[in-house]
Amino acid sequence: MAAPATKTIGDLNGKWVLNKTLSDPVDPALSLQGVGWIVRKAIGAATVTLHVKQYQGAPSPPVEPSTTSDDDNDNLVTHVDIQQVATAGVKGTAEARCLDYVFREHRDWLFGHVQGRSRWLGAGELPALVDEARAEKWVDDDFVALDWLEGDAEKAGPKGETHMLNHVQSLDAGWTALQVWGFQDVGGERRYVRNVVVAKDGKFVSFKMIYDWVPE
């Protein structure tokens, strides 16, 4: 189901299901990340549902001194907590995004020991992001910046941003993953989409994850 107009990058709260027909295959990226064949096939057969809670709160540890302020309101940042539930016997995972662009370490059964950081991202920042990502060898083209809806209705971040950026580095397998989240027109319908690039040892896998909105 297409995303309703009330769902924006400023309010992803609710339930989203990965549309495997519209999305690109994730198997090549999982392979590059070192996920085994049996697990990859199980993930390919599973229905994946995201339960999203987006809210304002104090930053999660660690907090750098530069992010603190005497004003409690200045200390609030956006959090996006996601419980990812899968069928076909695949164990779920949890995502806890804190949008202050501070690296935080995390371990899970699928991706191992990683560190990630997230922040709001405006449409005007996309070219600079691509330049930085290409220089750092996180991407090899401008895929993450393509196909986005950038109209006024999408400017729902705290300063009119239209996207969230997530950057993850594997601390034990050597890969990186760069994601830009937002909304795109897919077959004439407005959809929540993640443009993702996984990179390792000069190899790159780019793919879209396209979601169905599930009303309560």
C-alpha cells in the first residue's frame, strides 16, 4: 500500500512491510557482508515487517561534549527505534537510530559487531554527500541521491530536511553500508524507500528497499 500523505520523514511511526516485488534483491549485498548462503535464502523467503517508533529524546550514550547544552530542549534529538520482525523462522533484529551523527557500537546475530551513525539530510546536501562517499569509497556513483521526491510536502525534518542518512561500518568484516531514507514515486504511488549501497574491498552493491504502509 502506498504511504498516506500523513506519513513523512518526520513521522515514520507505524508498521511497514518490505515489498519484495518492487524492491531490488538484497542477496548480493548480504553476500558481500559475509552472510552465509542458508541465512540469505531464509531471508529471501521471509516477509519482513518494520515496527517503527520515532520520537524526541535525550541522546543515547555516548554523548560528545559538543552535543550538550544548558537548555534541555537543545539536548533533544530524534530517535528512530525499529523492531524488524521476519517470518520463515528468521530471527528479527532491532535498529536504534539517534540522529546526532555520533558513532555508536552495536552487535546482532546477523551483521556482527558494527558501529553506525545517523542524521537528518536535506536535499541540497545530497551532492556533497555523494562527493564525500565517493572519496571515502563508500559508494562508486550517485545512486543514493537519485529518484527522491523533494517537494514542500516532503520537507518534514526539523529544519525542512527530506531525508535521513545512516552510515554503518562493520568492525569485524570490513564492509560499509550507506543508506538514504525518504519517499519516492514508484509506479505512480508514493512509497517509503531506502537507497542503500554496501561496499567492501572495492566492490559495491546498490539496491532499493521499498516498503508498503500497513494501516492499523
